[in-house]
Amino acid sequence: SVNPDLASERQTASFSVEKLTVWLDGGVENTRTRRAVVEAIESDPVFSRENQYFQSQNERYEAAVRKAVHLQKKMHEMGWTENGPEYKYIYRALAGDVAFLLHRIFVRSISMLGSDKQIAKWIPLASQYQLIGSYAQTELGHGTYLQGLETTAVFDSTTQEFILNTPKISAMKWWPGDMGRSATHTVAFAQLYIQGKCYGVHPFIVQIRSLRDHSLCPGITAGDIGPKMSFEHADNGFLLLQGVRVPRENMLSKFCEVQPDGTYVRWGSQKINYFTMTSVRISLLSDEVIMPTMKACTIAIRYSVVRRQSKLKPGEQEAKILDYQTQQEKLLPQLAAAYAFYFINDYLQELFDNGYKEIQKKNFDMLPELHAFSSGFKAVVTQHCTSAVEICLRACGGHGYSLLSGLPSLYTKILASCIYEGENTILLLQTARFLIKCFMAASAGQPVPPSVTYLAAVKPRRCPAKNKLDFLSPDIYTEAYQHMAARLVSSTAAKLQDLIQSGVKKHDAWNQCTVQLAQASKAHCHYIAVKNFAETVEKLQTQAGIQEIMKHLCDLFALHGIFSNAGAFLHDGYLSGAQMDMVTASYLDLLPIIRKDAVPLVDAFDFTDRSLNSALGSYDGHVYQRLYEWAQKSPTNKQMSPAYEKYLKPLLHNKLSKL
Amino acid sequence: AAAMAMMNADLRRERAAATFQTELLTHILDGGAERTRRRKEIEALVLNDPDFQHEDLNFLSRSERYEQAIRKSSLMVMKLREYGIADPEEIYWFKSFVHRGRPEPLDLHLGMFLPTLLTQATPEQQDRFFMPAWNLDIIGTYAQTEMGHGTHLRGLETTATYDPATQEFILNSPTVTSIKWWPGGLGKTSNHAIVLAQLYTQGQCKGLHAFIVPIRQLGTHEPLPGITVGDIGPKFGFDEIDNGYLKMDNYRIPRENMLMKYAQVEPDGTYVKPVSDKLTYGTMVFIRSLIVGDSARSLSRACTIAIRYSAVRHQSELKPGEPEPQILDYQTQQYKLFPLLATAYAFHFVGAYIKNTYHRISGDISDGDLSELPELHALTAGLKAFTSWTANAGIEECRMACGGHGYSRCSGIPDIYVTFTPSCTYEGENTVMMLQTARFLVKSYTQVTSGQQVTGMVSYLNDLSRQRIQPQHVAARTVTVRINDPASLVEAYKARAARLVEAAAKNLQAELNHRKSKEEAWNRTSVDLVRASEAHCHYVVVKLFTAKLSEVSNAAVRAVLTELCLLYALYGISKNTGDFLQVGILTDAQITQVNQSVKELLAIIRPNAVALVDSFDFHDVHLGSVLGRYDGNVYENMFEWAKKSPLNKTEVHQSFHKHLKPMQSKL
């Protein structure tokens, strides 16, 4: 039976939850496939996450390896393949708690960067798990800035080998997943030297552990980098190379090759490398960032209708905490953002698919725009979602702090996404470079990609809204965002020009404007997100049942952004002080409206209890009972703590009373 | 070893270039050179004591961490008495060095159980309980929070029903939600608890009262019949603490176990009301002032780590062809870290102010003058929330500013974060705290509009009634805001607070005029009310920081503190431009100027950044961070640290034989 406080929320839903779920999945067929995959995984005890919160790092790692091995068997049994429709739901069902993710990157990098011969040799070995791969790029001293890597690979023409070395401590490979304990091979990135000349960073396949007994190969020092904030299941590793020799054929050579006599030959375009990064950034958003945010919203919102605290009206029962305006103001904007970013993900995916088609026709025109979008949105979405999950955590008060709520592990995992695959500040500045370039081009009347044509039309304007209801018009708020983004880009461009004209060197001028440049990039992405949300709602005309609630969420997402960033909209008088008061009023009016549908809106995400793995967020709402039962399972309650015999007993028995 | 003793060249250069003496600033933070000397003396007592050494806690399981903490706490109590350390602040230092800034299992015993006995037990009860507790025959905790109830105390459900026949109280946990949940030291450590329960006598509920409840058998430490007690399981942090649960089933305790200094139950069950007890206000003010200080310290630790590491880490290029620069030279990195550094200093001074004011007022309590207490109570509620929210977010920014390595536990920042973040919830949930301050602000505003004067930090509201804020009036005043003058910025913050308090009060009135109930009107205005409180607290912080400047006698130190104060105030404006623009406290042009000044200040502060964190004077052992080491030898020590990881205990991990090898042979 369901807790009556949750049951009553579901009775008053203004829309069909199942309809919304199907629409989010992109069709009833997808919903069916997803549920079947989730069911198959969750009913298999090997994949259980029941004891996850009580396990040590060693136990988590072992479980992740066991699951990864079992998954191969499972896929075979179920007839799932890497190209099948089920594949994308497997990872979601496992909630990421599985080893060999870097093995996949190993495979992907060989397929993308290897010659046909290399692919023919390594890919079958890897897909049969005859070897386990990793991907060693980041070093102790270098991350996002690849040119700075210090590992060296020197060509020795007498033996036809490369000699790999870690010349100093900061050059040690550091962080690669699966490398600390599991991997037998890795793709290591190193500066290539031929006859004393440096040719830049290149990838090399290096064996690091024996295929027989898993011991380290000669010249290799490798191990685990120690405990982290999360990712206990992953053996992020270090790797030190001392005179390690690999055959000439182990340099991945789709685009360049070292010939037997030491001649360096380059062919083809390396632009495709950017495309790999773009694809990784887009694909991580859905599984690693948006899903966890939706889970956090589900947990926090369900708990907020079960938890009662204090009284709203004298004499009545204590109120559900979701009935407090301040609680609504914490959680509902995060819910709206989860939807907004879910739609942005679709948008980016479409952009990416179109780009891919063009690239296959050897047309690279879309690359800069794709690269700018994927960088900017990776930064904006990861940052926004990380803070959203933290808000959910803190909105659950003390119980949110218990690992059993599920929220701390969601948080510690999502926050790593702000750093991996490109540090966010650096990514925002890459987007800014694109925006400034387009702005200059547009001002000079040259053609620019359609997504940025708005930059050409910067002029002083005023918002036409007359009353608070006007701010529920997508045209009004989308235009406000557009104006704000265009203003920030154009004023930063002007500032850059001023500095350069006054004699400041270009790179100095750039560094002096980076704070504003990052803000301009965020504004641009925020504008696109609002516009895309509004257009998504527009297209829902055939689905009247869900269009209305999606419209409310879109309004909330847009107005929350204006409310919490008021200065940027007021700055040049685009909005007046009186209009800002209207925005605030409309924004606060939306909270109780969405409040009514809050539980159905998270139910529609359709997470099973097992996948939430939360004592606070389960579907039936029996929060306290579950919290109590789960706590009993804690190892701390299984036996008398050794601390009692060793320390407490002597302490309690008069060792001190003489003092 | 000789190489390890050397200081990283970048850090050496940074320190040589500082424009002020770091010790002088340390003395200001400690409250005088003598306090600094004494702090270091106590620090040395702990750090040179082999009994307090142990393996890096990052590599221990939760159970092992608890065990280490218990071991150290027992020693700590003995040694404190051996050394004769009795001053509360000195005890705090000692404890903080022993446990390296982490909580410990006896916290509740020392910090709540013993003091509650002192303030709420009768002399007879003190005879029975205090000395055994002082000698740790009795280890106690303070069990207030329940699974279903936290900040809202009246909702607690545990009952204590008086039975005159046996002269006992019968304690019960009638529902799952009434199970005591969270108290520190309850799960495994304590054998007694002070339990808060609804008192029933002669068929009537008399509200919450405190009872001394034995929970474990002396000698065997087994739970007593009728008591179910245990650990609540793993948490985000606080691994050293056995936060516990407690369920009582018809559990009887003698009548004399109710704390009866104030309220009493007589043998026949007659209830005697307490005389009013304003002192509980005092305790809350005191604990919240500790949290404000803790916000400052935790943020200072995170800043120390992030700024030192940013001076050691080199990345990318600023100028084509030149070596990779220190990441602290990037404007975006300065923009992340320096406002937080300024905030840490601001909060230090706010914490010191509350502590001093509290001591001054509690001096008055014996003379019976408690008139300032309500304002201080209202102010500390808001400041507790304001500073802990800001520090919480700031610690995370520091971590992220350290890139990937910040995410490793060797950075120390994950630990600072998980230890600090619950302070947003405990001792009063932050949103509820903000609304308490708002209640006081609205009350003051109402007083002013009805013609009375208010005093203290809210006296700016008096100006509202004299010269009603009209847009044009305020606009006329804008020219007088000088953005490079802290005193003038205090006025700007004051105007913002006044406007937001007035707006919230008017919105509240408008809701009331719609014939909403008082509570509903309050709820429908609460987002505005929280904003008003935040603006008020922000003003208080800017004001106190500015006031501190004139107390600094050394010119070089005053100069650098003035820069930090300006950065704090201007950055706050740039992050809240909407509030200042909307009613014309500042113009568009001034906001542009503010943004420009912020960037100029970043460059001005840059040469002193490392010296400014050195002044916080955290010992490496206390800091617990490889990235933040004083000598800056980061990378070699990260490698040394990683080698000790539990996954590295054996060269080939057991999972190879168990899982990997069988798979490889099968496929």
C-alpha cells in the first residue's frame, strides 16, 4: 500500500503520467524496451545495489568487476548487442556501477584513431575480453591542456620500437579509470620524438600487465590513486613508464605514421578528433548528468510530501513541507531545469546527427558550431545540475545527509562531471571564442550559423510587457533572454577591441575579459535552452493533456532565470524595476500551480525503486519504516564494535576516576 | 629527504613578494599576539605527542575511523586534565588539533550532556550524575531530534507518562517517526542519554521536558531491557561519529531522573511550572556563534588549499611561446578564489563580533539586563544561515578550482565539505533561521511605521519613516555612493536591506488584506522574507568588516584588509546587481564601474594571495591536504599518498583471480 500522503498527490494529477512517460521516451516502443531491460537487470541478483552504501572501496571495486563480467554473459543470454535498441538502457539500469567503462573508450579510440590493420588486430581481442584496455591521457601535472603533456615516446630505428618514458613525477599518468587494478593494456598519449625532434602528442598502445598472471610488465609501475569523493567502484590509476619499448606498429596511425627509417608522414584531417570530443561531451549529458538530476528531484519531491513539519494553519495537522513556499522555491525550479535539459539533450543530439551526416560527406562546416555548442552546454548543464542535486540534498534536511537517502552518492558522482571531459571554465571560454568570432562576422555582414544570427541584431530596446500575465508569453521572455545574451556578447567584444586598440596585447586583453566572456557564454546557452523549451512546448499541440503542464514548467524555467539573475536584465533598462516586480509576481504565482502536479511530474520519469536506491524516495512513500529497516543492515549494528572492548571499556571502568 | 625539506620555488617567490608580515595578521585573527602564542603552544602539545599519531584516515573504514576517534577522545580527556587546560577556547583548540577539525564521539557528552546537567539539574541530581559523568563512568548524549521531527520542536512525539503509584516515568516511542534519530554518540558510545519527551501527568500534556535515561548496562555495555539502540548507518561525512537511534518501549525511570531545576513533577503527580527561562536563548546564541566561526574556519581551510595549489600548478599558456603560467594568474581563477578569501576574512570578524557581544551581554545577564538578547538572537539565527550557506558553496568552489585533483581525497577538500555541510541543517535549518530573522525585521519595521524608534543593527529602518523611499529620492542619492570607499558601500547595502525589508513587509500586508490567514500570508511571502533577511545579514557583514579596518594599527596590514573588504563589498554588489539597479541605488554606469573595480582588485590582491592564506596559520597536520602543503611539494607527495591506498595492498588484486581470469579463459 502507498502512504496516503503520496497517494493523494497522484489522484489529483492534471495529466496522464503514462502519456508523459511515453512522450519522454520518444514512443511507446521505447518505453516497452526500456522497462524490459530494466526488469531483466534488476531481477538479476548479481546486479543488486542493495548493500552498496555499506561497502568499502575494495568491495565496491570487486562488485563492479563482477558485474562487468556478468554483463557480458547477460547480454549474450538476452540477445542484446551493442548496436541494438536495448543497449542505451543497460547503463541506465546499472546506474553506472560497473567496471570496464574505460575499456569501451579504449575500443572507441582504436576504432577512431587506428589504421585498418590495427583495428583488425586489436578490436577482436578487446571485444572478446582477451585483454582489458584503458585510456591514459591525463597526467599528474596536466589535464585539459593537452599540448602540455610530458610523457615521451622516442623512436629507435635500430629496433623499430618506441621507447616510452615518464621523465618526471608530474608526467605520471594519473586518473585513468580501469587502470589501477584491471587493465592489461592502455592507449597512452605521449610526445613523439624522432631523431631529437618533437612531433607533438600521439597515442600508443602499451601493454601494462601480464596476460598470464596479471603482474606488471617490466618498466611499468601502476596502481590505484587512492580514495576519491565518489567512484569508489572505479580503480582510477597511476602509470609510470621507465624505458618501456613498444613495436613501431603500436602507434595508432589513421592520420600519421612513422616509417621504418624514421620518416614522419601525416595524412587526412585531424579535425575528426574534435568530433570525438564533441560526441563524448554530448553523450555524457544524458546518463551522467540529466538522469541523476531527475532522480534527485524524484527523491526530494516525494519525500517533501511525506515529511510533515510545523503548522501552516493553527489547529490543523502539521503541513507537508512541499506546501511551504520556500521549499517549492528550492525544488520546483530544479524540476523545471531537469525537463529543460532533457529537451536540450534531444536538441544537441539532433544537431550532432545532422553534423555527423555532413562530416561523412567530408563537409566540416558545422564543426565549429557543434564544438562550441557541446562545450558550452556541457559546462552549463553540468554546473546547473550539480547545484540542483545539492539543493535537493539540502532540501531533505538531516535525512538527506544519510547515505541511505541516495542523495550524497548522486551528488558526489555528478559533481565530477564539472571537471572531466574538459574543465567547465575552459569550455565556456571556447564557446566564447566562437561567439565573439560570429559576432564580428555578423557585424561585418558576413554569414554566420543560424543559431547565432541573433547576435547581429543588438540594439537598445525595451521589453513591451505591460502586466504580470505578459510574462507568461514565451515571446516576451525568449526575447528578453535573447537581448541579454546579445548585449553581453557585444559589450564584451567592444571591451576586447578597446583594450587591443589601446595597445594591450591580444592574449592579455583576452585574459582581462575572461570573466565577462564566461558570462556571455552562459547567457547564450541559457537563451538557447529557454527558446528550445518554448519550441518543444509549441510542438506539443497534438498532446493537449501534457502541453499545459509543460507550458507551466517552461514559464517557470524562464522566469526563475530572470528572477535569480535580475541585474543582467535590468542593466541597460531592457526591463524596468516595475517589470521586474511583475516577473517576481508571475514567478511566485507559478509555484503553487506546479506544486499540485509535482509528484506526477517526477513519477513520469519512471524510475524504479531499485534504481533510485533511496530510503526517502521510493514509490510507496514509506520513508521512516524503510530508513529504520535499512539502518539495521548497517555493519556497525551487526556486531559489538571492537572499540568497546579496546577503548570504551577501560575508559568506563575507572581508568579516569582517579583524576 | 633533503629535497623534501625544500620549499617549492613558486611558493617561496610568492611569500617573498608579500607586502605585509603574515604574523601580524595572524595576531589580529587570534585576538592578540599572546593568544597566537598560546594557540601554538597547545598545538605543539598535541602534534608532538606520539599518542595522537595514526594512519591517514582516508584509508580507514568507517568502523576503523570510529575506533581511532574513540581512542583519541579518551586520551584527550585525560590529557586535558593532566595539562590543566580548562578555558573553553583552549579546550576547543586542543580538541580541534587532536581530531584535526573533525567531530568526535564524545562531542555530545562534553558539549551537551555535561553543560545540560550543570544548567538544568537540581543540586541533588548533580550529586548523582555530574561527577560520574565528569569521570566518564557515565557517557551521555542529548537525544532531541526524531526521525519525523527536527527543527520544529513542538512536534516531537516521544512521551514520558508519570505513574504516581511507582513514582516513575514511563517512556515510549509510540510511532516509527518518534524514534530518536541522529544524536551523536548515541549508537555505540553512550550509556546514558538526556531524552526530550512530551510530559504527561494527571492526564494532561505539559509539553517538552528533559529526562536522564540510562540506555546501556554499566559493565557489559549491553542495551537495557525496553531499549532498542543502534547506529543509523553510513552518512555523507561524520564517519567518526556513531549517530544513533533510540526506541523506548514502556521503559521506566525514577521520578528523580527528570531534570527539575526549573519545572517539577511532585510525587503525587502535581506539575510545577518553570519560572521563565530566558537563558536558553543564550545557549542558542552561543552555539550559533560557534557555527559562524566554523563557517569562517572551514572556508579559510579550503581557500588555503586552493590558493596554494593554484600557485604551484602550471597549465596552458597565457602568452604565446612563454612557459606555462601558474593557474593563479588566470583572471577566471582569481575571480573564483579571491572573493572567497575576502569572505573568509569577513566571516572571521563577524564570528568574533558575535562572540564578544555574547560575552558582553551574558555579563549583563547576572545584572539582569537582557534587553539586547532578542536582537542578538534574531541576528545570529540569520547570520548562522547566511554564513553557513555561503561557506558551504564556497568550499565546493574551492574544490572545483583545484580541477580533478580537488576530487581526490588527498586534497582534503572533500572532507572539509562533508564535515561542514550539515551545519546548514543542524542547530536550526537555515531557511527556518532566515525566517526567524525576518520575523524580527518585520516586527521592527512595523514598530517604525507606527512611529516608534528601533535601535541596534536595524536602526536604518528608522530612516524609512522619516523619508519614505521614493524612487526619485533614492535616485538622487545614488551620486553619493563612492564605489572605492567601504563606508559609502555600507550605505548602499543599508539602502538595499531597507528596501527589501520594506518590500517584504508590504507584500505581507497585501496578502493579509486579501483576508488570508496570518500563517498563509506569511507562507505566501516567505521567499521575499528570506531575501530581506539575506540582504540584512549581508549589510551586517559589510558593516562589521568595514568597522574592523579602523582597529588595525599596522598600515601594511590595514591596506591589504581594506582591499579585501572592498572586494567583498563590490563582489556582493556585482552578484546582486538586480537589487541595486531596480530601485536606483546604483546606476548602470556605476554597476559597470563596480564590475571593473572587482577585476582591478583581483590583480591588486594577487601578489598577496599566498601570504593572506598563510596568515590563517593552519598547520599541515591540521589542514590534512596534499595539495595545500605549506612547502608546496604537491606531486611527489600525491604519489607517496596513493601508494598507501587499500586497493594497492597487493600487487595483483584478488578480483583478478575471482572474476577476470575465469572470464578470459571462457571467452
